[in-house]
Amino acid sequence: MEDCIFCKIIKGDIPCKKIYEDDLVYVFLDINPHTNGECLVVPKKHILDFHDASDELMIHMNNVIKDLEIKYHLAFKSDGLTIIHNSGIGQEVKHFHIHLIPRYELRDITLIAERELKTLDEVYETIEKEFF
Ligand code: AMP
């Protein structure tokens, strides 16, 4: 897609620190990492988010992620990954990507709820009404 920053990176029109590539995916370091080594696993084909990803692509991305976890562990002594995919309101770049955030310490990332939350009972009441 013409005005997509990740398409431009994949084409080589914008520089990046590439760490892996195959027929289906391109992986490069996030320019604004949460921990040392955060990278983005990006399908070469321009699709918006996980809704548009084929089963084949998701399985492939999962295998790439597993392989990268081992490499991070060996090279950086990381202990696990936090895996994030933003879609909708939280997605800044509208080209499907999965963040791999290598973890080193328990508290190197924190997800903080920024407003008051409902109780679990209230949430579950809606789920019981609407989901089942
Ligand atoms: P998201 O909010 O999930 O769409 O995240 C987009 C991510 O892309 C952010 O973590 C950005 O730091 C990252 N990003 C944006 N532009 C670049 C770039 N040119 N090279 C590497 N990472 C980028």
C-alpha cells in the first residue's frame, strides 16, 4: 500500500534494523522499544489486523515468534516475551504487526488501567447477557 510506513520498510524505501525475513514476514526492531530488543513481526502482504490474517499466516507467525524467543534468550538472556497486537483504537500503524517484547525483569513493563473499572461481577453480568 502506497502510503503505509511498514510497506515502505518492507520495500526497502525506509531504513530499518531487520532481524528476520522470509516469504511471508518481515521482522525489524521497533524504533521506540519498551525493552531492549523489542521487534515487530509484520506480514509482507498489507493487511489491517488479525481479522484479515489467514490461518496459514497466523501459524507461520507463531512459529517465527517461537524461534525468535529462543534467539533472544540465547543472545540477550531474556526470560520470556510479552506478545502484543493492537487493533482498532490502539493501533497506530494500520498494517498488521505483532510486538515481541523480550522480558528481563518482572517489572520492566507495566500495563496500567487509566480509569476506574467495573467489578468483575458487573462485567460478567454483561457477558452472560450478551455472549451466551
Ligand atoms: P501500534 O501502536 O501497535 O500500531 O505500534 C506501532 C509501532 O510501530 C510502535 O511501537 C512504533 O514505535 C513502531 N514504529 C513506527 N514507525 C517505525 C519505524 N519507522 N521503524 C520501526 N518501528 C516503527
